[in-house]
Amino acid sequence: MAFKDDPAENGTEAGTGLGRGIFDCDGAHQSPRKNDYERVFQSGMVVLDTNVLLNLYRSNARTRQDTLAVLTKLRDRLWVPHQVLTEFWRNREQKSVRHHHSTKAKETSAALERVRRSASDAVDRWVKDVRLKHDEGVTQRINESLSALTETVEELQGIIDGQAERDALEGTAETHSDPVLVELEPLLSGRIGEPLPTDEYDKAVQTAQKRADEEIPPGYEDFKTKPAERAAGDYLLWLQLLQEAQRRTCDVLLVTGDVKKDWWQQRDGDIPARPRAELVVELREQADVRLYMLTPAELLTWAEQLLEGLHVDKDSVDDLEQLRGADRDDDELDEGWSQQSLDAFIEQLVARYPAHAKVIVAAAANGGFVDRNTVYDLAGYSPDRQLKGFTRPVSTVARELEDLGVLSGEEPFLLHTIYGSLTEPSWASGFRIPDETIPLLRESFEGGQLWPAFSKGGAESDEEDKASERDES
């Protein structure tokens, strides 16, 4: 994309100095001033990204109240692209959104418990290594200290759980009682854009891919990690914004917690962030209007300065700044396995159900599938033992880790039964793990004690069994 101040684009020769100024680049590099925000608050279009809406669930009551107060003051200026509505409903029911506070509390409590257990295990190993087992004086002091550590951890967990209960948002299970939806429904009524027609949508996804190949913002970062249709989300939002700006012919303020470099010219020292110059130029070229961008925290700060009768608690601004980590990518919240969660899961299996840990790791070594005979060999089962219910311990560990907050509950089930051997169609012919876990398991276990001697070599049986795959009920 060429800038309008490019001499080749404008038919003028460089160096003539005719009619040029230092900011003659559609204002793409100018820092916005107070009167710019004042003007867009009064007569512009304030566009909300998905994370602004989802943060109403993640925030505490004070921050939620301040955010809604600001949005209510700007009500006549608000507009929401239909892509944002799509992403909002896609992500609203995630535990990390509706149950943000309890999810974070469980994660923190689980982390504290891991530290306590790790400290206890380390001390136990030390006592054995230095042969202090029979020194009653030392072991008594150690036990007293470990008991004090346990009490401290439990006290911290109690404080964290109590705060999570106070911050919890009640009534979100049903849409008619959801306090966030109750506020948003009248606020955004008539202020949400239309979806793209099917043919335009398909073309837009293709355009997003082409732009990503050339690293034209926004959204090219998402194409590095997501399938095309999901990765196109940022561009679809941007396209709908461009179309609405053309229709309204007014300046645009985009409020977003997405701080990736394909939206923002990154902050550098004391220089504040501003929109990518390419975006400013594209909006100017398409609609002849100016683009401004603020994070949700910055919106609250400017709103308090410029809107009459509004007071914003400084803690609300700080709260939204803290939430920027959660904002990073609301089109694709973490729904799968991470290296940390998978390692924690296998650690539990090794301690309690070692045969299942061996089978899962063996499946990773074999491209995602492990056959019936290999399961018997790894588990040391007798030939007359059945495999019915073999995945139940995996379900048990998953449920327990979810309760502890180690798992989100959105991870794909780790061990699926494949049915249909040639002699007994109702028997399990083997087990499959999700494709996404294979590189994670290789990263953690390849070459280690759990890693089997064989390498991937069961491709034939793997492909034969794919056709008959179904989940174990």
C-alpha cells in the first residue's frame, strides 16, 4: 500500500518542495491531541472491539460500572461491527470469560499447591539423601516448618477464593438474567452493523489471506497461528469499519484491547502508541476521515477529562490495564492444550495411572495412534483382560485438574477409543490422541523414560482405523 505523500503516487518530483509540509502524509504520523478526542466524542464514530464487551465479565463491579457509564455517555456515537458480535457470542460462554474470577482463583490456588508440594518433595529428598531420617530433632523442626508452609498456602488460597466469590458475576448462565447483557441490550440496540453477504464474506477471507502474505495490517499476525477463516477476523472487522465510515463520513475512534503490532505502532519509551500508519492512510483513502485508537483503559481516562458529569475511579483504569493480557486475542481464546497444562496432566497420570501415561506418550511417538497390542504390552495386561473403560482414569484426572483450575475445561479429551477390529467390531482396536498434543508431548518426553523404543511406524493401522473412529461414551 503506497502513502499519498509518495512522489511516484502523486505525480510530483521529489525535492521540488511544492505544496508539501512535514505532516503531509494524511496525518499518519501525527500524535492525536485533546481536541481530536473531543471532536470524535461529539461527532465521530466510536467503534468497540470484542474485548471491550468481554471485559465487562472479567472486570470487578467498580470497573464494570465505570465502563458502562462511559459507554452510556457515548451512546449516540457507538457502533459495533457484526464481526465483533460474532466473536462476542463465540467467546462469551468460555469459562475464562463468564467465570473469569473463579478461573483465575483456581489457577492461582493450583500454582500455590504445586509450590507447596514441590517444596515438600524437595525437603523429603534432601532428608533421604543426607540420611537425616533418624535425627528426630531435625525432622521435627522440618515437619513443623512444612506444616507452617501448608497453613500459609491454605490461608492464601482462602483469601483468593473469598475475593473471587466477591467479584463473581451472578446470573450469567441465562441470557435473560445476565447483568452484562441486560446493560448491553438497550445500549447497543440499533448500533450493530450488518453481516457481510456470503459472496462478500468469502472474498474478504481471501483478501485477508493475500494481505497477510504481504504483512498488510491488520490481522496478519493471526495467520501465523490460525486457520484462514478464524485468522481473517481482524480484517473482517476492519472491512466493516471502512464500509461504515464511508457511509457516515465521520472520524473513527476504535477502542480495542488488542495490542498486537498489526494494529499499533508500538510504544517506544515515552512515545504513546498510535494506529499503524497504513491503517490511518487506508481509512483516509477509503472514507476521507481520520482514524484514532485507544485501549479500554485509555478510553476511560480521556472520557473522564472530556465528558461532563463523569467520574472514573483510577482503580478502574488500572484494572483494565491489567486485563490487557486477557485481551490479547478474543477471537480465539485458549481452548486447547498448552505445554504447561499437558505436562501437569501427564505428571498426574504418571503418579496415579502410569499405564495410561505410557499409552498417551506412545501414541505421540506413533503419530497420534497406538494399537491394541501395544496397549497390552505397555500396561502389562494379561491377554484375557478387556479394555472396556480404559479411558476412565483420563476422565477422572481431567475433571480433578479442571476443578483445581489447571485445565480450563475447553481442552479436547486426551484419549479417544478407536473401535472395530476385524474379528470383534465392538472391541477397541486402539486409541488416538488429539493432533495438537503430538508436538507438545514430543517436546516434553521424546528421548526420556516414557518415550517408547519404537518410532512412528503404525501409519497403516492408523489410517485404517480413522474411518471407524468414534468417542467412547
